[in-house]
Amino acid sequence: MRLEVKGLVKEFPAPLFSGGTPLRALDGADLEADTGVTGVGGANGSGKTTLFKTLAGVLEKDAGTILAGGAAASAERLRQLAAYCPANPRSFYFRLTAGENLRFFGALAGLSPAEAEARAAKLAPRLGLAAVDLGRRFDRLSEGTMQKVSLIRALSRRAPLLLLDEPFRGLDGIACRGLLELIAEAGKTSTVLVTSHSRELLAAAAARTLRIGQGRMPPGGPQ
Amino acid sequence: MNAAGVIAAFVRRDFLAEKSYRLSFALGALATLANLAVFYFIGKLFGGGLAPQLEPFGTGYFAYVFTAMAFFGYIGTGAGSYAGRLRLEQTQGTLEATLSTPLGVPALLLSMSAWNFLFATFELLVYALAGAFIFKLDLGAANWWSAGLVFLLSAGCFAALGILSSCFVMLFKRGNPLAWILNNFEGLLGGVYFPVAVLPGWLIAVSNLLPVTYAVRAFQLAVHKGAGPAMIKGDLLALAAFDLLLIPASVWLFGRAVRRARRAGTLGEY
């Protein structure tokens, strides 16, 4: 699926009566990506996460256009099309097991319990996640294991647009290798965008990398 | 998206989370019985004499407050649970993840409090069993069809109030004036603990603005006097009017509140 972004603007208003000023996180960003893997690099605070959240439909843009498969994509449509793996892996229910969490979020994405369980069981060993960890309560998992569960949540949707924000964070070497393979496989059928502060991992994951700085991305090809 | 599947997923999630706090789960059920015992002994203290304000309902104080508490406990679930659930999602950091999925606002609203309603049904069963076997209440005169109609109209209305209340949580996180009114004044002014006729005239006028007043009165009359729909027509019409106004308004406003949070980037804040 072809993704075209033009002049994307996202501004966060200052809290009421705070005396602060609005924060312009995206200041006319442009991006084009086709089926395959595209890397997005940039310094802290450059707008990567805001870009991903806007493309995932979690945030609503203030200006600009987003075309998905040639058609204008509202935030609602983007939530149908995109699977988003946030940089922070703690957005799960801590009192539930990892498997129960995946089953719950799978249901919200339209997966039956059997489908969610089967996909989790298939993806877990690829990331070095033991079956016993899927049955463990989420708050008893290590940070790296939480990240693996978060990746499974996004990958199991098999969405046409896959947005992986810092997916290598906290992963061990085996899991990193497994994830690189999974990203490459997803890139055969989906448009995959990946961020990372590791130039090596980003280069290994994506043949093409764009850079974002101060909320802007120069239009066009490889940087 | 399969709405039944989503509701089932929410119920399962909330059941598993509640079950993981085992002591709280058991104490919740015991608290219901302890609450009832307080009013049972208050009723005994003041004897079986019928207060003039209770005459229209044809029952003593304990039976009155028992019925009102059972009823209000259930319909009050709608008023209280939406804001509570939403706040919990915010503090857990799961709200943004939940709203990153294709889940729409109507499906979210149907699912979010489904577990609370199920648990309230269980509490209602505890009330019914306690009423029949421990407190030996006589509800032989009840018109259950009529009571069911009041129940249905009231549940919709209170769920709408709960959704409106959750809009404040979505936008301001803490500081919820509607929840404050619902928590502090519904029981006092709505005839839950005593008939509103006890109140001074100006407070009766205020209580007439609240749906709970119509709901509790109609339910009491249906249960204790066997009142049919024709006898409680005024209260039923008032509840239907509240439903017509509040249900679409609350769903629309909640959708607006979510959209505003998406624009302001505050979905993940608490």
C-alpha cells in the first residue's frame, strides 16, 4: 500500500492557563513510502513518535494530507489500516497474563480468541519469547519481554501499515535478529515504517531511511 | 467489527483483573449485606409504624429503603462506572493503546461498563436472596412488568449520565463536577433513603429536576403497590424524556471529547 504524506502539521496546545506556548511537533512533514520497509531516523524530540501516532490515527492532524492507497485517510481509517507498536511497552493490563492481553487487544482489532492465540504462539518463538512467559502476569515480565509482547500485539494484526517506534529497545541479540527477519517478512506485504536510534539496526531493517528534524522531513527519496 | 466479541473481551478482561484481587472481590459482596443490616436495624429502632410520607408506597421504612437501595445500586452502576473505568484506563496507561485500535466510540461505550453491570446484577441477586430469606420481605403485590419497564428506562438514563460524566474525565482527567453532583446529591434528593416528601418544598423542586426521583418513586410504587404503567404514567414519561435527551447527547459529546483528546494529544495523559 502506498502511503503519501504532504505538509503534515501537528501542534500540541499548551495546557489551559499554564502560560506556556503550543508545541509544534510536526511542521509540514512530507513522506512517501511503498510496500516495503522504510526507516525513520532523527534526534530525540524531532517528531518521530508524533509522526507515527498521527499515521496510526491515535492523534488527529491539524493540517496536511495523508493518502493511503491513493485515498485520503482520516484518523478513523488509519486506525483500521495501521498497527502501531509504541516506544513504551507498558501499555498493557498488568494484572492479566501476556497471553490474555494479546487476546484482548486482538479482539479490538477484529481477531477471534483462537486467531489471537495462534498468531501469538507463532510469533513468540521468533522473538525468543518462551511459551511460559505468555502465561505469566504482565507485571512479572522484564522490560525486554514486555517489549516482545508489545511487538507481537502489533505484528499479529497483519495490517497493511505497520508502524514500529523504537522496536529494538530492550531486546537481546537473538530477539533483535528475530525481529529483523519478521520486519523483512512484513515488508513483503505491508508498508512498514521503523524508527531506531541505532544506525546499524535501522540500516539492517530498512534499505531506505528518511530523517526527521524539527518536525520536518524533506520530501522524496533516500537520505 | 463483531460487537458481541468486543463486549465479551472487555468482560473477560475485567473479570480476570477483578479476580486477581481476591480479597476485594469477596469483601465487595459482604459489604452489600452489611449495608442492608444497617437499614434493617434502623427500621427496627423506629418500629413498624407507617410514617405519613411512606403511606403512598404502602410499606414500612426498611422495605422502602431495601427496594430503593437494590434498585439504585443497579442503575447507579451506569452513572458511576463509566468515569471510574475511564480514569482507571488513564492511570494504567492503557487508554491510548485501546483507542489505537479500530474500536469505535459506540462499541467502546457498550463494552466499557459491561462488567460493572454484570457485577451489579450479581449484587441484585444477593439483595433479592437476602430480602426473601434473611429479611423475609413480602413483595407479593409487585407488578414486575411495570417494575421492569421502570428499570429499563432508568438504566438507559443513568448510563447516559455516566457517559456525560466520563466526558469530564476524558478532557480534564481529575475534577468532575457531574460525578460530584451524582455522588453527593442523587441519594439525598432522589428518594433513595427516604421519600422526597420529607424534604422542604424548595428541595423537592430541585429533586424534580433529577431522573432518580422519578425512577425510585415509580419503582417503589410498582414493587410495593403493584402499580401498572397507567398509574405511574407521569414518571415513565419523564424517564422516557430524559432518555431521549440524554442518550444521544451523551454519546455525541463523548465522541467529541475523544476527538478533542486526539487533537490535543492528551489520550495518554493522566
